[in-house]
Amino acid sequence: MLKTKFIAISLIALMGLSSCGGNAQKKEEEQKSETPFDFIAERFGDVQVLRYQITGFDGLSLKQKELAYYLYEAALSGRDIIWDQKYRHNLLVRRTIEAIWNNYKGDKNAAEYKKFEDYSKRVWFSNGIHHHYASDKIMPDFSFGFFQSLLTNCDQKTLPLNSGETADQLANFLKPVMFDPKVDSKTVNLQAGIDNIKGSANNFYEGVTQKEVEEFYGKMIDNTNKTPVSYGLNSKVVKENGKLVEKTWKVGGMYTQAIERIVFWLKKAITVAENDNQKKALELLVAFYETGDLKKFDEYNVAWVADVNSAIDVVNGFIEVYQDALGKKGSFEAVVSIKDEEATKKIETIANNAQWFEDNAPLFPNHKKKEVKGIIGKSINVVIESGDASPSTPIGINLPNSNWIRQEHGSKSVSLGNIVGAYNIAGAKSPSTSEFSLNEETKKRAKEFGNIASELHTDMHEVIGHASGQLEPGIATPDITLKNYQNALEEARADLVALYYIYDQKLVDIGVMPSLEVGKTEYESYLLNGLMLQLNRIDLGKSIEEAHMRNRQLIAKWVMEKGAADNVAEFIKRDGKTFIQINNYEKLRVLFGDLLKEIQRIKSQGDFKAGQALVENYGVKVDAAIHKEVKERFSKLNVAPYKGFIQPRLIAVEKDGKITDVKVEYPTSFSEQMLEYGKKYSFLPNVN
Ligand SMILES: [Zn+2]
């Protein structure tokens, strides 16, 4: 529910990363002068692939490096799971693609083959044949006939064939899967008025209707339980003998081949844990994987929140629920990280003032938390990302997702420092800011404050946004009350907390921003992104599907409409081009507060109808004329709408069976990394 996928396409970026200590800065510069790190790797489809460095790795002790290495292997061991979760034929398609790359005997320079390569990269980037963000099937630009010839020109032994199957039969099996846009067209379909389960191609359910699933979990869930588990988080629902049953993802259950590998590495990690809290958390995570017991998962999360002193941290599990239309099923993801002490200070300052922010929020008094507990904010540098967090990545993470654990034990909010840094460096070269900025004043402001504005927005979204507010007594959790709208509304709520406070003198007073100019910058970039820039990610004629994109347009459109009478902000035309002008920043802030109050009310009271109306009226439909204009203006700029990363490679140096050092390598080729992962971390069968 709570991952920030705010990929800052509107950012101007200066080279300035968050401040760091004198020594570290110097060391970094020395390294740079020797071998300048290339943050930009390659471009294909609608994607630009970047690279990042593991800042702080050299400063770890050998024991910490060993820990990071085991967690790195555990992260990659689960990679197959996300592929199968997103679609039941994804692993077969991927292995067919890998076989062709490794074994095709024909001309690899032919134009048609280049199209196949392009398709492969797009599929790898999306962890499957559906677009990682838009969720539509990725259509090949090459013909089915060519695909057949690719398969027949490979050594048959290398293809993922069933026994007795021929290359042609495999090609024919994959024909509707890959080439028919109508078959399993969306991995997750949130469209209103349809059966969202039948309409989604993901592998979380099979042979069941939305109504059946809702009844199934409806019976299981006890609304009087104050500490409910995350029902349905780690299973697929199927029908057996007319009855719905869960196939649980655990050792001995579904996905056991990959989960056993994860457990193998986690157990090694336990032997080198930094402290008892971390050891306890990792042991509970292993127990969860071994039993599939969701109570164990809750116990793990409670222990994980309590582990605040470790330098190395890990997210590994069935975490985010965006891929499921009903918001129950957790996609596998893993992020291993190192705490950045310096950058953490700013987030801690915000976290330390969490109660002030809650008390002063423009909410109904009974929707405010009396006592905001244990929000742990920190900045981290990523070591490895896997599963749903890679190659496309969040820039902030706020976990756990369980509401009662958040209320009673708190949550951890992290900002992915080295990822954001790499974005900013790559973004500095982007021409989109010049094209869409209203005037020299806003351009200058964005240049000066764009970085800090976006960092602060993310920090507040995570640390005081998701953490704020409370449900009214007796109201069920939002996955039950707000259903397919819960994600968009939750993201809107967190964004609105950030927007409301980023134009508040309090932030200047506590020393996290230099002036209210930062707030102005954020308001300008938020409206521009929500109303215009993000539309570049959508094909003409399509509506907005993704939760964060819905939330951004919802907020921007709503404040434009409600502020129209007072001319708070307006679209203006210049030389046939559209720009956004804010006339009254104070009033805009009041509007953000009004909408925050309403969305918190919707969550607190479980008002499905009002939530649905907000999302459908403001967040889904796209203004066709603006959409067309944005696409045209972007097409001249050659800016990729999506970005993602090649991961670093960790190598354990061993002597007499003992790890004596862990080396970091930074691969430069995206496809080589994908082929390497396909060889090394391929644990699941084609059909699960
Ligand atoms: Zn969020």
C-alpha cells in the first residue's frame, strides 16, 4: 500500500546530493576523478536504464559485508516469484527469450532480430509480458512467423519444452499469449463496473469470481479483532471441488523451490546478524517462510520495526499489494540497504515533530491520532533490489503495511538516497524542464530548490503522511471498505500531508528547508506533473490506471476546479502551448488541506461511494487535448517516461570455506544482467 513510486520526471536536478561529511565527500571525489561513474546505461522502448553506486559499502566491517552478501543472495533467490505472480505464463516466455539470446544461430544483426531484442528488454524490465506501470500487454514489433524461426533455429535441447513438445508446438502455444492483445490483456485491471479478478491476468486467483473471493475473505475476517493478520497476503486462491481454497506460498507449498533458497540464505544471514533485534527479526522471517503462518509475519514485522540500530537492513517478503485488484496479495520484493547516518538527520527532525504535524493537521479531531507512535525515518543507500522493486524502483518505502502494527508499534519510513541521487544526476540532463516551465522565475526556482523540494516531499509523504490519521471505531480497514480505490486514496492522503506542510513556516523553523520558496517549487512541479507531465506515460485514448498517477491527477484536478472561482491557479496558453500558473500559493495550500480532510474522512469512515466518486471523477479520465499536446512536446525531447536500474553485483571472496571479503562490481549491460539472473536464480518450474 505504501510504496512511493514518485519517479521525479519533473525534477531539475543539480549535481548536489544530500550533504555528507567532509571525509566521505572527499573520498567520493577522489574515486570520481579516477573512474567517473556512468549513471546512464541504456535506452529502449519507453525506458531509460540507469546505474547506482552503493555509497557506504567500503565503510562496512567484514561481518556486515558478509551479512549484506547473504541478504543479497536471498533477495535474488525470490526473483522468479514476481514473474509467476504477475502472469502464469511469464516464466515460460522469459525462458524462451533467454534460450533464444543464448542459442539462436541466425543473424543477430538483422532488423527483425533487433526488434526481438527490444521486446526482450521491455519484458525483462516489466518482470513479465505486461507493462510494469500501465499493466497492458507489451506487443512485439516482429511477426509470429519470425518468432517461429527464432525457435526452430535454436538447439532444441535449450528450449523450455515439455516432454515430446516441438519448437513449433511451443511457438503455437505462445502465439495467443504473446501476440494476441485480447488474451489476458492486463495483469491488473482496476476498471469500474467489471469483475476485477476475471479482468486481471495475474496469477493470484484462478477460476474464481470477484464476488466469490470477497465472500471467501468476508467470512474469514473478524471485524472485532484488533490485531488482524493480513488475510490472503501469501496465497493464490483457486477452486477445488467447487470450494475456494488458498495455495500458500511457503516452504513445502507453492513457490517452495524459490522460498527454500531464500530461507537458505536468510539462515546464513542470521549467523552474522548485527545484534539481537536483527537476529530475532530474521528468525521470525524464516519461520514465516517455513510455515506460511501470517501471525508469524506480523511477529516478524513487529520485530523488524524494533530493529532500529542495525546499519544493514532488509525488506524481503510478500509486501506490496498493487498487483492485486483487491489489494490483498503481496508481490515478492526485496531491498537490502545500508543506513546513511548523515542524510537520516533531516528525516529524524521531521519524525521527531510528528505529533506537532498530527495535532496541526486540517482534519476532524476524531480522525487525528492522539499519540503518534514510533515513526522511524531514515535515509538508506540501496545494495540490491529484487522482485517487484526492480528494475523499476520506489524512491521511498514505508512499512509494514498492517494498520494495527503501524498504530501500536510504529513503522519504518525510508528514503532511498543513492537511487534518488542517481535520478537527479540523470535528470540534470533532461530538457523537459525548459520545455514545460512557466517562465524564467519558476525555472530558476526549480533549479535552486527542485531537489530539496522533492526530497522533502518524499520524506513527509512517508514519515508523517502514511503514518497520520486514524479510523473511527468499528470501521474496517481500507482494503475492505475502499476496495479497488484504497491505494489511490491512500497515496493521495500521504501526498496531501506533504503538500500541506511543505508550504509551512514550521519546516523553516525546524531547519529542514531554507525558505517557503521550496513550497512554491513543490506546488509548481506537483500541478505540472499531475495535470501534464505524467500523461506522457500513457498511450493516447487510454485512462489512468496506476494508483500513484491516479492520486496525482486527482489532487491536481480537484484543486484546480475548487480554486477556479478565486483563480488560485490556471492554465495559460502561449504560442499554442499550455502552461500552469499559480496565482495564490496560500489559497492553494488551504485547498490541499480541504482535500486532505475529506480523504481522511473517507478513510476514517470507510465511505466507499465518496472515495469512488473522487477517484473516478478526478483521477481516471484524461483530458484528450492536453494529453495529445504533452505527448507531442515530449516526443520532440526524446525523454524516456520511465526509468529503472541495473543492479550492482556482490561477489564473495572465499578462503577455506570462509568469506574473507565481499567485492562490488557495477555491470554495464542490462541484458547481460538479465541473462545472468536467468541462469543463476531460476528456481521455479514454468508452471506453478
Ligand atoms: Zn506512498
